Amino acid sequence: MTRLERLYTEQRQSPWLDNLTRPYLRDGTLAGFVAEGIRGVTANPTILARAIEGSDAYDAQFAVLIAQGYSLGDAYWELAVQDVTDALAVLRSTFDNSHGSDGFVSIEVAPELARDTEATIAAAARLHDRIARPNLLVKVPATAEGIPAIAALIGRGLSINITLIFSLSRYAQVIDAYLEGLETFTAAGGDLAAVHSVASFFVSRVDTEVDHRLARIGGDDAVALRGRAAVAQARLAYQIFRNRFAGERWAKLAARGARVQPPLWASTSTKNPDYPDTLYVDSLIGPDTVNTMAETTITAFEDHGTVARTVDTGIEQAERVMHDLATVGVDMDDVGHTLEDHGVAGFHKSFADLLVTLDAKARRVAQQ
């Protein structure tokens, strides 16, 4: 049994692959990952842009689309939707065998919509209409404008992956929006068991940003906190998850078939080479969670990762870390806002760069 399989069978954590590319679909690589224990796939504008730019597997379809008069943006969505649809087919048996608790593939709404509530709602609904698979999750950024979009989409019974969560305060808002949406949907007679969602809480980027701030602050107290913020905050997020999916409000929804919204640990590749390469996997293992990993992290975890429940250990220490960060001058809410802005801008840049690449490809097609 692989360590990925043991994560699920022993600890009830679902390992997902943080990558989607057409060659993986054609050569059986994705199916191989699923056979070894991967239970879902995530993609974002950066991942899809990298895939399309880095492979000629898209060229034939792209040439046909351009010949048919598609714009560059519309051509991108045709390419992306095709990959997601094919990946959904690979994961469908996982979805069916898990009774709808796993086997998902995510695709994100266009990055430029992150600050527009109504446009996000409309775009997510269109993607669900267009792809129409029960194991599809449409990604919606957890910006201030995204929070009401979450409630509205869940209120329509549409399954979503809430992404770019970087702070505890924002995470609490995401859960509230999910519960509000479920209440709206069940009041309209909807089947809550058909609604799925995960909350993607980003990890390694938090340490990167906090470590930069600690370096600027300087001093022994600040230096001693390097590399400790991300895991501490994620463990406290798990406590919020456990607390909020309990009690009378949740019990009423659960009785009608509602599913919990698992926290998904995202950005789990270690950015600092001084830190263990499985830090953000080994430290956040526990039931009703997802860890989405890049291939390098999967390889490292399979080689020397530790399968043990860790996500709810050291909670007092995690609270102390957060207290100490505030004491030395690190505002974690500001860290969250900064990373959110960087995340939205990064995805937007990836999409813009991809359109430049596609434009160059279109010109070459026209000359042939």
C-alpha cells in the first residue's frame, strides 16, 4: 500500500494532485496517480497556462479553433474545458465509489472576475452548465467580493472549491457563506447531499510572506518564529472547521443530508530549501481534510513522509505562535490580505501571459 493510500485508509485524508496537463491524460499518467492513491485533481490559471504553453498536445485543437474564428480567450476555455472533462472521466469511479465524497476536478473562473461578485456567480454557473458533471468543482476566490458569490452559488446547489484562503478571519467567512448557501438551498427544496465544496487554505505561501516580515523586523524573538506561522495557522483553521461543523445549526443541515466542507491544504510544496520537503504534508494530516500536492511533493512524501494524525496536535503551541507573531509585529490579517492580492494578481498575469503565447501560436497557424 502506498503512503498516499494510507493517508486515506488510515487517516481519512484525501490526497489530490495539484496539476492538470493533456499529456498526463493521454499517456495514462493521471490514471497511474489515481491507481496509486490520488483521489482528486486541482488546477488553476497558472497550472493550465503552463500546461498549454509547455506542450504541443494542444496545437491541433487550437489550430482548428482559430480556423473556426474563436477568439484567443474563447480558445483557451475550449482547451481547458476539454482537459477538465477528460480528467473528470478518469476520477469518476473514485467519485462513485466514495459516494460523492471524493473524485473531484476543479477549474477556476477567469482571474479578472475575482473582484466582481455578480460576474463570478454568472461565470461559475456557466461552467457548471457547460461541463455538467457531478464531480466538477468550480473554483471561486475567497476575496471580499467572492464571499457573497459563495453563498449564492451554494444556494443554487452548485458545487464549488473556494480558493485563495490565507487567514483565519477569511476562512470563518467562507464557512458562514457555505452554511448560508446550504440553508437557502434546502429552504427551496434542494437536495443537500448533491452539493459539494472544499475550502482551499493556502499554507507555504504564508511562511514565505511571514518569514520576509520577520527578517525585516529582526531580533532573536522574530528569528525564532521563522517557518512556524503556516502550520500553526492551518492547525487553528482545522479547529475552526471542527467547531463550526458542529452544534445546532450544522445538525439541522446534516439531518437534511448536507456534507461538511473539508479544508483543503493548498500550496503544500516547501518553498524554503531549509525546511523539510514534506513539512506541509506531515504536519497537517487528519480526518475530513484534503492535501493537494505537486508531483515533487508526492514523490518526497512517498519516499520519506510520515503517516500519522498531526493536524490537531500542538494546538496550544499553535496559539502561542500566533500570539508571539503579533507581539513582534506581524499582523496575520494583513498577511492574508497581501497574499490574497498577490494570488489574484499572479493568476491574472499567468492568464495574460498565456494569451500572448496563444496569439503567437495563432499567427504561426495563419502563416501555414
